[in-house]
Amino acid sequence: MELGVQIPAAALEGTPIRDAQRHTEETRWSHLRSYKSRRSQLNSAISDLVAHTKNDALTVERVTSSDLHAVTAKWRDTGLAVNTINQRLNCLSAAGVSVRGCRAKGPRAIKWRLKPAQRELLLWRLRDPDARFETFSWSTRLLLAFYLEWASETGLRMEETLRLNWGDVQATLPLSEAARTVLIGLADFARPKRRPGDPLFPIKYSTLREAWQVCRHILGAEKIPTATLKAVSRVTARNLHAQSGMPTEETRR
């Protein structure tokens, strides 16, 4: 198969699901702006399917509707929103897995918001060396604290933030005074190793998300599907829209 040629999903039957994943990423998504997001969603979905079936050699046509219902139930239990679950299923479909009849349905959930008092509680727990925070390292705790402040002050999505490097914020990114204060604290934390090409937040998406699950437990929000990291950045979008009438899409630019 030549890279860049889109092969119909049916042609992937008999293909190990990890090979189908690589093929889909390279030939269908590599040119897309949403490449990293789709790749992450597909990787999570396939990892959960392989773990559920206990079959490292799983092929696309061997994934059953029962398997898909089992992993989607798990995703619901961990707090994923219906839209996110369906995004993962769409990614599996692009990789040749039949997802017919398996897409999640449900009433539109009320969007959760991180309140100022809740944010202060989390920041205190994360930065207090005497407070327990599962088994996460001190640096991970501090990075999560900076991230919560950054996301709530800038409104940037997690994927957008994790793509930023120090050169981006020093050269092109317009910031409010509050966001600049967060950036100064983050710069002090990153010294003396900080370079323009280094990531602003040197932390993996998966680590950030796992640490957030602990935060949800602290807040008593572990059973609220919309209590996600994305909800932290919604605070800024909502405030700017309410205070100045700015369209929420503009807050993400």
C-alpha cells in the first residue's frame, strides 16, 4: 500500500488492529490538523479493546459489538462524555472496525464548571508537600497546578496547550495579566533548563488525565461525566462571552 492512498475500510479486514491503526494514521489523517487528537483517541480505544479481549493479535473483523459495548461502558464509568465516546468509535470505524449499532446515546449532560473555591482547594492540595496525592511525583503535581491555572486563565484546550513551546508564548501568544503571572511561575519552575523549543508543559496527555481523576475524587465529581479537564478551560470562554460579548470561538484563537 502506498502512503497517502485511502483504502476502503473493508480492505483492512484480516489486518491486525495495530497495523490498521498505523495505516489509518499514515494514509488518512497525517495531513489533518486534528491528527494528534485522532491518533490519541484511536490509540486509547484500541488499547482498551486489546485489554478487554486479552488478544494482542486482534484483527479488525474480530472486534464484536459485545466488545465495543463493554469498552464504551468502561468509558462511561470513567467519566467520558457521549461525544468523546462517539469520537473514539468514529476513529475505530476509520480503522476498519464495524461500529454499527454501538454509538453512545443519552441526554445532553449539563456542563460542569470548576468553581473558584474548588480550584483553590485543588491548587492547595497539589502544592502542599504534606498533602497526599496518590503516587504522583512532586513535579507532576506542580505541573498540574500550573496547568489548572493556565487553562482557566487562557481558555486554551488541553491539546493546544500541550503543543505549545516556550518560543510560542514568548513570540506570538497574546496573554492577559493573570495568564502572564502563571507563565512567570511556570518559567521559574522550568529554569535553568528552559529553551525556546522545549514544551511549555513537559507532561504526557495520559499522565495529566490520570492526575485529573484524583482531582475529581477530591472534588466529589468522579461520577459527573462532564467534570473533565476541558471544563477547566470553559471557565475563561464563558467569562469572556458574558463580560464582553466575545464569541466563544474567538477565545480559542
